[in-house]
Amino acid sequence: MRCVHLFHGRWTRLSVLSVAAGALATVASMAAPSFAGTVTFGTGSNQFQMEFVTIGNSGNAADTTGSPNPAGAVGYEYGLGKFEVSRDMIDKYNLNFGNGNSLSITLYDLEGDGVVGGNGANKPATGVSWNEAARFVNWLNVNQGFAKAYKFADGSAVNDNIQLWQSGEAGYDVNNKYRNSLAKYFLPSYNEWYKAAYYNPNNSTYYNFANGSDTRPTAVTGGTDPNTAVYQRMNEASPPSPADVDQAGGLSPYGVMGLGGNAREWEESSFDVTSGNYNNSGSSSRGGRGGSWYSSSSSLSSSSRIEVDPSGESDNIGFRVASLSSDAPPAVPEPSMMVIGTLFGIGGLMAERRMKK
């Protein structure tokens, strides 16, 4: 019978180290999740897709030049929707959740407000309160088999405030009583939103704007050109309108679109983020960021943040969705044990070759 030798040739110290390094790289790739990709929600003809971008560089330092101060430090990798939630997504949520259901979300009629083309399916969903956005996010979780992110009282109306998660409840997080830690989808916190917009992953610094620059982006009506954003539309001769969510200007350094302009966006976080007040009441005002299609450039900067009641609805406020993996990490050996096992395995093969000589 013919024997096939998987290892042949002379084993050197360099080859042993190369294999060990390869083992470490394998473990690292298995342990590091990627949040980039497209997820399908809904059923049948009422399905829609949401694309997520990975926001890496976990453990980055905070920025101390913007608002609030400090902001942007995130100790974990997460995902953020590449685009703002569209009107079509809300419409299909309503159809999936039950047409005419008391928890359906009503969008702002932009065309009735003189905004030509503002009600298109791929336009940003505006006129959505924080509470309504939280309902939408809860449904995303349930649709995928995960826990709800936000706690609403049974029988509450669509725009009622959330309750806080309590100690002893599954998913309770003492550091964030708004968000259930077992949920996969949620609204981005002030740190998560800030980092995705203004952090430069290439040199660990922060920009003033979400276009990867300290210089304000060029104001445009739409498109995807670098260093552009959809804002200052009130100065045009025709009625202003937001751009389609996938045509809302250039990307942030991480590859997220429309973090400046087009539609202002909800943060998950309470506006007051000081110690002892952070997310400590369901009725607390929330933060809003990024400006809208009729904002000035100052509203797009890292120093601009507004305070809005969670039940408040506005023609220019929308939102996007963030994500975390709620699955337990894969059971893999510790990196040091993987290397030791690899070295012992190689040592055994080398000894066997010596004995056969």
C-alpha cells in the first residue's frame, strides 16, 4: 500500500514558527466577528434588506473636542447601517406587523409640506419618534429570533415611552438600562454614532465632519461623490427634498453614508450623559445628530448635538440601526494552547522522521 506523507522536507526553526503564526492567525480570524453584510427582514413580498458596515478598532480613545465631551470611545466591534432607514422599510414593517395595527408607524408627509419627491420609497423615513424607532428595532430582533432591545409596557401605544430593564431580568445591563444586552439590533448610542461618523481608523484621530475631513463637505442635492453631503437645500429655487438614502453624499472613513445631512438621526442615548443620569429614565430627552437636508454646515459637525423628546416627531428626523452579535463566541482553544499544540504536533512529526531514518 502506498503511503502519502503530508509533511516532507527539512523542518527548520523558521518553518515551525511559520506554522505557529498561521495557527494564531486562524484563531484570530475565528474569534473576530465581522458585522459587514446584508440582512433580510420580513416575509414574502414584504421583505427588505439592510446593509451593515463593520465599525472596528475596538478600545479606541475618546474625542475631547466635540459634543458631548468626551465621546466616541467604544470597547467592542459593532455594525452600523450603511444607510438611513428608508420609507419603504417602515411601510414593510407596517405590513409585516399588521396593516392598521395600533403599533404601526405613520411617516411625515413631506410632499404635503411642499417637499417635492420627499415621499419616495427610498427616501429617509422621517417623522419617526424615538419611541417608534425603538418599536421598529424591536421587530427587527423578533423577526430574526433575538430578544427585544427595548422594554415597552404591555398594551402601550406606539409612541409611549419605554421602561427601564430591571436587575434580575434576562439581558439587564447595569451600564445601559435602556438596551437589552441579548438583542442584536438597536439604535446607536452616542459613542457608537460619534465613532462611526468622526473617527479616523487609519491614524486614531477624529475629524470635525463625517466626510473624513476637518473641512465642511460640499453641499449637493444627492450623489455619492467623496467629501459631499446633502444639506443647505433651503437656498435652492425649487422646494427642498432629502436624497435617496443610497445617494446621500460621500462616505465616512468607515464607509457609512449620510451621517452628515439628508436626515438628522436619533441616538439611543439620553441627551444628558453625565454620570448618574445616563439612560436612567424612559422619558428623558434623547440626543439627535448629523443635521438634515436643510441644515447649515455647523449642524453636521462633531460639536453639534440636539435635544429631542422621545415622543417628538419632526419632518427632518430619521434614524439608522446598529448591530452586535448576541451569539456566544465559538469554542476555540486559547491562542497559546493552539501554538503549544501545534509545536508539539510538529515535534512529534520531526521525531517520527528521525526514527525512520
